[in-house]
Amino acid sequence: MNKTKRTALIVISVLLISALLVLSAFAGIYLYSEAVIFNHRDSSEVHSAIPPVEGFSVKYPFFANPMALSGSGGRSYTLTLLNGGEKNIEVYEAVNAPVYIWVDYLYNRYRGRVNLDYSLELDGKTITVSMIGNVYEGENSIPVEQKFVFDIENADSDQLPKWINEEETDEEYREFFGFVTNPTVNPMPDWYGEM
């Protein structure tokens, strides 16, 4: 084989190997981004007609694949081709929605006069979010706490996480949760309609 043919063969081989490496890396990133990974960031926004009240704040976890967590403090996913798009949003919302709706319930119920924080336990099989804080009626501070426990073992779009301690929440919250998640079937709570 002459030197020109050998050089051309080496260049073509290097280009093919480089292309395969790039495609393999892209495929690896894509597969990682489509995996159900319960990473989280702190969130602080509440979408309400009630404006934030100075001196009060809320903090709650927002779960998603690390590649889908946006940099904002609210409840938003970064959706791109490289993070599986909307494929797993319902998986994460099975955990995010009950926690956020509880925060939203307190925020609306007590007209923004709420201070909330949380602690988190994540062991690969369950997620436990322990919310704690105070709500205010007039000058009275009322301590609040709520634990949310979710079974996330083998969670995916065909097997959504299960909220395993839903019955431990108070009835007024469950009514609000039912209204928010299915307003055509569940009536608006009286207190919410008076806002």
C-alpha cells in the first residue's frame, strides 16, 4: 500500500472513530437526561393573585432530573432535546404537586402571611419532605407542619410515584387538593371563593 492510500485510510479511520465517540457521548447524555433521577433545588415562588408579603417567605423542594432543573426559584422545568422533553414531567409532578399545592393552600388561606421551610430525606426508595413553619391569623402565629412521603422505587412514566401518607393531611387541604387537581368534579372550597 502506498503512503498516500495509507494516510487517507488513517484519516478516514480517525474521523470515523471521532464520529463514533461523539455519537456515543451524545447518546450517553441523552440516556442520562431521560433517566428518572430525583434531584431537587429550593423553590420559593407561589403563583397566586396575592402578592408577596414583606417579612414572609416560603421554601419548598422542586424535583426533576438534574438536566431539567432550571435556574429559577419557581416551579419550572428546562425542556430541551437533551433532557427528554416532557417524557418524565408527570413522574416528577406526582411528587412536586402535593407539596406545592400544600404550600399554595397555606399561602392563599393565610393571604401570604406564611413562613415555611423544609427538610428532606431521600434514600432511593422513598422521598420524605417535612414541611415546617408558621402561618399568621392577625397577630397570632400558628405553627404548621406536614410530612409528605412518596414511594419512588422503580418510578417511571408507567409507574408513577405513590403518595403513601396522603390520609395524614388535614381535610381542608385535601378538599383544596381535589379542587386544584380536578375542578370539574370537586367543588371550590368556600374560603377560597371568598378571596
